Amino acid sequence: MSVLKADTIQSTGGGAATLTKQEAAKASYAFNIDSEFMTIANNTLSSESLNASSGTDRGTGTLTVALTSAMATRQFTFVTGCKGTNNTHCLDGSSTTSSILSETNDADTNNASDQCPYTAIFGDLA
């Protein structure tokens, strides 16, 4: 078995190497709009968040998360879940390239519900 060790990988022209057919999340976060969950305080972004600068509780089950670096378009992929059993967390169509609006609902009643959603966003940065 061989081991490859490198501090820097560059293209043959000396710039950043291009990775093909791979995509990493451009943002990921958990924002707790419920009571403390997994040491994430109420109305707080997880300390493990990536490319998320702040979160705002907009009312029961609704939140806004501001991205540090904007997405290139609104056609990004939004992958999410939440702590509550049998609940849904959906992207709000009013989201922008730098402000992600979303809502959590109880799947049984479709009522808005405060939860702790976890989200990853894939696509290109602006």
C-alpha cells in the first residue's frame, strides 16, 4: 500500500488543482429554535456550522440563516432534517443566494413546530 503525503497540491500551471466530479457542501449548519439540544442553546447556530454567519428565529417553526459567502444562484441543493420525530424541514421559496429561509412542521398535523434543523447546501459559491 502506498501513502501520498503533501502540504500543497497545485495544477501544472501552479494554480489551484481542479477536482472533477466531486462536490462538497458549501454551507452546513444546525440552528436550534427549540430548547437546548445537543449543547446547542436556544436561538443559536451550532459551533460546527460552515459558511453560516448568523441565524434568526422568525416565529414558530420559521428561521433565517445568513451565509458568510453567497451561493452563485438560487438553484442550490438544500438537504435537511430535524431533531423532532416525524417532522419536516423545508426551504422557503423566498430564500436568496445569501439568506436561507426555512420552516419546520409537524408531519402529523402540518402545524409549524420549533425544532433544531440540520442543513447542508450544495452548489457553486458566487
